[in-house]
Amino acid sequence: MPTAFPAVLSATLSGAGFGLLAWLGLSIVLLHARADLAAALSPLQLCALIAGAALAATALPARTGPSRRARLRRAATGGALLAAAATALVLAAWPPSADRALALGLLGLLLVASALAAIACAGVGAGPEPPSALAVRLLAALAPGLGLLFWLMALLLPIGGAGGGMPSILCLLGVLLAACAAWRWQVTPGGAPPARWRLAALALMAGGPLLGWGLAALGLPASLLLACATLSLIAGAGLERRFAPAP
């Protein structure tokens, strides 16, 4: 039976938020020692933290309840949100210094770990989970999360052109997501949506980013291309989730 639309919307948006936080945490880990980039990157990082935390917080109403499963999901979500809040506080209130860079590096690691844990815990159920379901859930969060980060970069940083290699990276992630979704449908009894919805989901996951990649050659604004590719990934992930077996 298809999952109710409000639950699908909450899970899809929160997954994209956790994906955004995971990619942002990774970028902070890689760039925390670059004092020359701190002033330019701080506004982008703060915006990404706020957007990621706001999207991730949509999962909280769906994770209430006394069960052990609900408590675990709620704890994972709360941990990611606390890591995002601590990172934002350091970025906004701590002047650039060696100690600040070290703190950001540690918080970036915590942000990556907690966001990935929250994505993984979203599928905690009564029984073991097949690898195909975990792969789909991770890619369904990380692909649109990276798209959101790229879109914010296009808006806030002078990246120029059609976004360089950003559309091609989203294209690769979209194709991987579509392949993993097809794998899950193949190996999960009763886990495949009707044929028309399978085609629509695959077209959104892979076709939207592929179209954005192709249109990049026309010189369209990077922010427009990345927004369209990201929305397509979110819609495809939501459609796949609507027919996925409940954990």
C-alpha cells in the first residue's frame, strides 16, 4: 500500500536536509584550516546549516512515540540538529583563529557522522534491512542534499559559467540512485511500484539531472540548472519512497 503523502513529504525533505548537513560537514572538515577562505565561506556555511536543519527538523513530528524505534530515530535526528546548531554558533560567534579552525574540524566530523546516522536510522524497523534499501535511502538523501549545497554555492559564490562540474556530479548521483532503486525493486518482493510510477521515478532521478547536464552547454544560469536538477532528484526520491515498504 502506498505511504501517505504527508509522511512521504516529511521523510523526503528531512532526508535532503540530512544529506545537505552531511555534505556541508565534509566540506568543513576539508576546508577548516583555510583561513584565507573563512570570510568568503562563512555566509554560505551558515545558510546551508540553517536550510539543512530546517529541512531535517521536518522529521521530528513523524518520529514521536514511545517505541524503541521511534526513540532511536528521534535521538539520531536530535543529534544531527545539535551538531548543526553548535557548528553555526562557532561560525557566527568565534573570530578566526587556530582554535576556531580546530573546533570547526571536529564539529564537521560530528556533523557528517550524526547526519549519516540519522539517515540510516530512518529505516530502522522490526527486522533486518536489505542492503538495497539502505543504498537507496542514503543516495535519496545525499543526491538532493548535494544539489541543495551546489545551488546555494551558485547563489552565494562567484562560481561562474554553468556551474563547472556540478551538473555532471548530480547527473552521476541521479543515475546511481535510479540504478539502486531498480535493484531494490528487483530484490524486494512486493516492493516495486506500478510500471508507470517506476518509469516516472527513474525519469525524475536520472532524467532531470541528465537534462540539466545537457542544458549546461547552452550557457543557462548555474542556479537555474542546479535548482531544476535538485527538484527532480527530490521528486524522484519522494515517488520511490511513496511505494517503498514501511520499515
